Amino acid sequence: MKVSQAKQTVGSTWLHIVQQQVESLRFGVVQIVVHEGGVVQIERTEKFRLPTPASAEPSSNFSPNQNTGGPQPHE
């Protein structure tokens, strides 16, 4: 195999890998690491979004004007 054919094969391989990683990712990052003009590494970081627990939601009884014990604005 000639050098130009080898580069073309490697080029299409990393493009295919990046495409697969992006398509299978819901939330996250795909990074391409380049060294001397060539792709040498592909990194994938996936983030998982957790549902908000009911206890962490603000109380329906809470009012932004409610006295929380902090400094009060001057009226």
C-alpha cells in the first residue's frame, strides 16, 4: 500500500470513528487530538443528566418576598 493510500484509509477511519461517537452521544464532548498534522487520539466524555428529586424542587409555599432572615432592602 502506498503512503497516500494509507493516509486516506486512516483519514476515513478516524472520521468514521468520530461520526459513530457523536451519533451515539446524547450529552457530552468528542475531542480530536492532533499531532504533527495527523489525528492521534479521539476522546469522548459523556454526561448523564439526573432527574431532579422532588425534595430539591422549591416549595410552592415559598415566596421571593418572604423574610429569610437576611438583609432586607430599603423601601
